[in-house]
Amino acid sequence: MDLGLEGEKCFVTGSTDGIGLETARLLVAEGARVVTSGRRGPPGIGEVAHVEADLSLGGEPERAVIEATRELTGLDVLVNNVGVARQARFEDVPDEEWDEYWQLNVMSYVRAIRAALPSLRAGGGAIVNVSSTAGKRPSAGMPHYSVTKAAVLSLSRLVADLYADDGVRCNAVTPGPTATDAWLGEGGLADQQGGDREEVLRRVGAGRPLGRLARPEEIAAVIVFLCSDRASYVTGAAWSADGGTVPIII
């Protein structure tokens, strides 16, 4: 199926590994012109340009979007993918860490969207925000992650409603546990749960109705569809890509 992404001008945050990298890679494969972004150097997947930035800092999401828009001479698609998570008890999370999570997981999205709106409104465009199953059903083991990811869902619906008349679509994707460094990396979520990490990963995968963790490219496929012309009548939605993790229809 032709997704109608040939020549589309796309900016993907958090795209040097994991879901963001696979999203950027698939957009390039579909013929889109892509600018990647992250705290380290370019992934080398055929992107037009790469913006190094720490999007947790005020002003950095705006700068990244402005640079991407300049490199692409416009912007049609924004994918917000950055985020941070860790295992913690609610009562053990200090105020400073709540603030850090809010800045990266929510405000980076707010700031990037705000900076992208002039270009997106000029010709119609698509925004996809990566949330989480924890945004739909809070994880007791990741309290501040859950709350910020729920905020991303509200933000996505708000933006969809505000700018529909301008032809701007905004949707969210809610992945479940995915085989990226966030789970698999040293010191990642699997290690944080204690015990044998392979057993932890097996148990977490078995907790999904489909019986395994997602592959990052599976999440990327949903994101890229929502970026495309084939999703031209989809906005304000929160698409689950979680192997059936959240047992509700919403």
C-alpha cells in the first residue's frame, strides 16, 4: 500500500534508537524527507539532517523544530517520541524528579508542537505523540511516568480539537513494553525490577495477551500509518499498540 508519504517533510524527536529510530527509518523507506534528533549524533539512515538537542531544556524543542523546518524548507509531520521512565514507589519520587519527567515527557511535546504549528497550519499536517499503555492504565511501579503519559493523551486530544479547522491532525500511540534499550539496556526497566533479567523479560512478555514484548518496528508501523494520507480521517485518537495489554476499548 502506498502511504502517500513521498516527499513529505518529517521531524522525529528521540530518533537515534528504539521506536523513534525505526519510525524515522520507515519514513525514509516510504520516500519521506526526514530530520532526526537526539542527544547523540546522527543515526545514518538517509535522513536529510540531524539536530542534536536535549529536549528537556526550555528553548531546545523550539530550536530543534526551527532547525528541522529550515533544513526541510517546511514541515508536514511532527513525531514526538522522547521520554524517560524508571521503576519507583510513589512515595519515593522527589519533587525534582516529577519536574524532570514533566519537562521531558510533556513540555517537550508542548514546545515542539507550538513551534511546529505555523508550518503545519499553513498546509495541513500530522502530529503523532508517543504515549504509553501507562497513560491509559497507570502503572503502580512507574507513577510519574504514568501521570506524564496520561497528560500526553490529553494534550493530543486538545491539539486535535483546536486545529482541526486548519487541517492539522493529532493522534497518540500507546505502546506496551517494547524491546528497546529502555527495557533491555543495562540498568533499564528489566534490571530495575530485580532478579534474573531474562526471567523478568519473559514474565513481562508473558503478561501480554500476545505473549511477548513488542518489536520497535511494530510500533513504528502504527506511527507511520498515522502520519500518512491513509489516516486522513483519523484525529484525536489514542491508538493502542500493546499486544492487548490494556483490556478496555478506548
